[in-house]
Amino acid sequence: MTAIMIILIIFGTIGAVIIAPMYFRSQERQRMLELLRASIEKGEPVPDNLTEVISRSAAKMPSAVSPQRDLRVGIIWLGVAVGLAAMGWAIGWDEPDAAYPMFGIACFPAFIGIAFIVMYFLNRKRA
């Protein structure tokens, strides 16, 4: 029972850390747009800082996929794989049989990273 609770807490925390900022940013954007709509309906002038904030949040939108982005993402995935392999190597000092599954798990992000790097080289010629 405690093992299940530990797993739920770990994954729940990861989910909360990722989802909570996105939710609050969405709520803030919603309030800004409601304020803008209400001021336009009343015929009031739109505050300058409101248009700046809205345009700034629109500028933060993710850009189009580029070869450089593929390379960065590929390097990050390879870093994750190296970290998992290093953890397997460190675990292997005390428990030699535990190292091999960690190396196998490290292969998944490694192959994803290699695929992104291959996409970088394929798309670099087109751009």
C-alpha cells in the first residue's frame, strides 16, 4: 500500500509541477481577454499596458519547428539517456544484476535523441 502511495505522490507531483503553471497562465490570459472585451463593448479606450501584455504573451508562443530545435531536443534526450546509464552504472557497483535493466531503459531516450539528431541533418539541407 505504501509503495502505491509513494508512486502516486511522485507522479502526482510531477503532473502538478507541469500542469499548474499552464493552468494559471491560461486563467490569466482569459481574464485579460475578458477585460479587453468588456472595455471594447463599453466604448472605453483600451489601456496601453493591456495590449503590451497580450502581445508579449503571444510572442511567447512556440515557434515553428526548425532544424536547430531538433538538434537541441536530440541533445537533451541523449543527456537523459546518459544520466540513466550513469545511474545504472552507479547501481551496478552494489547490485551488478540491476545495471542491465537500467542500461536497457536508457536505450529508449537514446534512440529518441538519435532520431531527433538524424532529423536535424535531414531537415538542415531543406532550410
